[in-house]
Amino acid sequence: MHPDYDHLQKAAKDHLWMHFTRHSTYDTSDVPIIVRGEGAYIYDAQGKRYLDGLGGLFVSQLGHGRTELADAAAAQAKELAFHPLWSYAHPNAILLAERIAGYAPGDLNRVFFSSGGGESVESAWKLAKNFFKLTGKPMKHKVISRSIAYHGTTQGALSITGLPPLKQQFEPLVPSTFRVPNTNIYRAHETTGGLLDGTDPEAFGRWAADQIAIAIENEGPDTVAAVFLEPVQNAGGCFPPPPGYFARVREICDEYDVLLVSDEVICAFGRLGHMFGAERYGYQPDIITCAKGITSGYAPLGAMIASDRLMEPFLHGAESFAHGYTFGGHPVSTAVAMANLDIFENEHVLEHVRDHEGAFRSTLERLLDLPIVGDVRGDGYFYGIELVKDKGTKETFDEAESEKLLRGFLSKALYDEGLYCRADDRGDPVIQLSPPLICDQTHFDEMEQMLRTVLDKAATLL
């Protein structure tokens, strides 16, 4: 046990305001305190080991304890700890921007650094509005995103988010955002109002994409600036795109002169076996937003990657993009990112994910023999397991049942079993897995066994 355990517990309860946390949970129990990590595992203050099945928070691509990344941070801090990118530059920011532009698809050659994902999304919306004002279409400011999709917690990014329960207590938010259906093919019958049952993925993909065109028409094409979509939607439990979906979305955006923003805060940097999810699914965005895996979590950093076309109006006269962040492109963070990407290339991390993703899927699909598991979905090292009351009818849990299942049992039971992951009900109840990209069959089997043990018990509760 950590020698200061009792003090840490008291200080955590008295002073630390944790994020997205029900603090009343810890009135009668200890706050989990994680003190170190090694490879795919983390350890708490009492010495117990857990498999990091969520990669921290979809972040820890290379796992824990990589001294190369710590050393890169220390070396840079000694040389230049901080300088902003406000009319100045430093070598790491320059070289990282060049490197990211080299990875990004098409002409996405302009890299605007932020401190994290929400800031990247915020930057993309502001750029979209600014760009159209400078190019003679000042009315184009609205944004379309998908139901249940999560895009961040800042006022603008939260407005784009499609999760009403996360938004209501902070309203009024930024106006002019609109929702379209997501690509949860498991729920296609409900989503399409009985029109499609999901047995034809291409038809469902076409239908879902066409809802974007309908939304643009309803709002007026001259008022819509951008569509924000994740390659694989996170909230709701990992919805991959149906075949042809993004090709059709690209057609729609081109037809109406609407920017396609690929929100890859989770999906970039190997999570789907490619540097960017857009590459995996073969579409060309106008902007990519990213963060998390860019440093494997060893330092905070995000980026908005924009096309040359979007930068062009800012290259003349007195124009500038009047937007920025104190810590965007921080010297230490960009040094860590460069070292992180070196390891990606030297250790063939993307190839490792592509080589092992099929085994990860098939291992998780073993859980489909449990009565509570309705669907296993995802791609790469990014999966959701949807839980149901009845597999035959796909009947889900009501709000009270979901509360009892997820927060009353699963979250704690999985942690006690030694698996750190997410049990979530933003949408239907799911368990999400996003392990470090270094994981292999040994880790997959360990995850499956722990999930099986806990889900077997969960099925008897309701």
C-alpha cells in the first residue's frame, strides 16, 4: 500500500474535484488511486494490478512506462520549456506539423495545434465560419452532427455534441447545430422507423448519409458550414461506418459546399490501424481534428489539420485567424509527439494493430454466447459491447435498470475483477474497450475472461 494512502484518500475527498464524477459515490468507499503503469497494466495505491482496457481514455497507444517518451519530455524542458506559437515558432512545432501533414490524406497540409480534443473541435468550427465569411458566404455558420455523438465539453464542442443529458444543465449553448441519425446498424430498424432492418449495410449507409443532405436542405445550403463526423462514432458504443457511407457524405458535402470535418480525437494515431481513420475508410475530409494518441498521453496536445484551400484566405494582406491557445503546440508536448511517432514507425505499431485486430474481434465475439450480450462492434482496437434484456427482440434496459446494471454493478465489478474499461449508457448500455495498441492475444484472452466472469453475474441481476 502507498505509504500516504490515508492522507491521499482524505485529500482527494476534501479537495479534488474529479471530472464527470458522482462524488457521493465516495461517501462510503475509497477513491480509486492509480499510482503507476507498466505496458498494458496500471497499478493502484494498494498494489493491485489492472489491465488497462480503455487505454486511459482512448489515449495510451504505446502503453505505460515508455522511458523514451519521458526522456524526450525532460530533454526538451531543459532546453526550452515554453514559448507560444503567437507569431513565433519553435523547431518541434515546425517539424511535427510537417510530419503530421505528411501522414494526413490529400492536401491537409496546415496544422493548427491545441491542447486537446475539445479545443481542436472548437478550432474547426471557428475556422469554418471564418473561412466562409472571407470567401463571400457569410451566412454559412451552422453545423450538422450525429445523434448520440460526443465532440467535447467546451461551449461550442458541447453544442455540436448529440447527447441531450450532457447539455441541458449548461444551456443555453451556441445555437445553430443540428442532429442526424448515427450509423448503429444494430438498431437500424428503430433508427429508420422500420424502413430498413440492417440486413443490407449499403442500403442503411446510403439512407444514413442521405439524412445529412435532407438536413442541409431543411436548414438552407447557404447557411450550413460543416458536418462533424467521427470515423467510428464513440458514444453509443463504437458505430463503424456502413459500406459507402463516407463516399456518399463526401458527395453531399461537395454538392452543397459544406466542409467535412473528420473528428478523430479518438480514431487517429493507430486506434483503427492507420494514422487517420479517414485513410482506413477511404474518404477525404476538409479538416481532421485530433488529440489523445498523438502523444500516447505522455503530454497534452491536440491539432486541427486543415486543407490548403482553408488556409489560403489567411495568407494575404492583414488577414489572420484570430484564435489560439496558450499551450497549443507546447514545446514539451510536441517533443513527446515526435518521439511517440518515432516509436510508431520503428516498432511498426500500425501494422501490429492491423495484424491483430481480427483476433481482437473474434475473441470479443466469444461473448455473444452470453444472454446479456446483444452486439459486438467496432474496428481496429476500438470496440463496444451492447448489453440487452432480450437478444431475440433486442429489447434494451430502461433507465432504472440501466442505472442498476452499469453504475450499481458493472463499473465496480469490472474494476474489482482487474479490468479498467468503460460501462456507459450514452445511448443503449454498452461496455467499451480501447486497449493500448501494443496488446496481443494474451491481453485479449484476459479481457474476455474478466468480461465473461462479470457479465455472467450481471445477467442474473435483472
